[in-house]
Amino acid sequence: MLAAGRNAARAEGEGSPAHPLERLIFFSDAMFAIAITLLVIELHAPHLPHRATDAQHLQALAALIPPLIAFFISFGVIGAFWAGHHRSMSLARHWSPQLLVPNILMLCAIAFMPFATAYMGQTWASACRPSSTTLCC
């Protein structure tokens, strides 16, 4: 009975060399998707009084420009890394343990992107405030 289950699993491809490669690709795709999703968490809608003027709305939206720029830059960077990863994995014919360490290191950089984006957006936003003595950009 147990042997029949093993043979069925092999027939479905679970024992094939492609299975670990598919797991690596699925895990990587999930990491990319989570990182991109986490980028948007740092974008907060402005809190304005009920009868805020148009000028107050524009001022609040202008304050969101640095975090929005950071978001779009990071989204593009993560998207470019995903496209390169997708291309390289489409060329891989079989699993090799040598794929694991470089892939994990790249995913570490991708997982760090939401923090780096939030930090960049906040730092740039504080540098761009009119009361600041530093120049913006």
C-alpha cells in the first residue's frame, strides 16, 4: 500500500528533479508579491478636518509626494528584479543546490525593500519640508 502511494507521487512529478525548482520559483514569487504589497502599507491617507479647504487638501497631498515617489521607485525596482528572476528561472533546466544561496540572498534584498522605501520616503519628506534648512533634492 505504501509503495503504491510512493509510485503515485512519482507519477505526479513530486519526485522529479523539477519539483524543488518549482518550489524555489513559487517561494520566490510569493516573496516578491509580499514585498510589493508591503510597500503600499507605508502610504497613509492624509487626515483632514471635515470641512477642509481645497488648499488644505492640496497641501496634504503635496506632503505625500516623497513617499509616493519612493513607492514607485521601489515598485519598479522589485518589478525589474522579478522580471530578471522570471527570465533566469525560465532558462533553468533542473534544480541545483547552487541556485539556493544566490536566490535567498536576492530575496533578502527584496524583503528589505519595504523598510528601505519607508525610510527613504520619511527622510526625504522631512528634508523637503519648508521649515527645513536643507535643500530638497
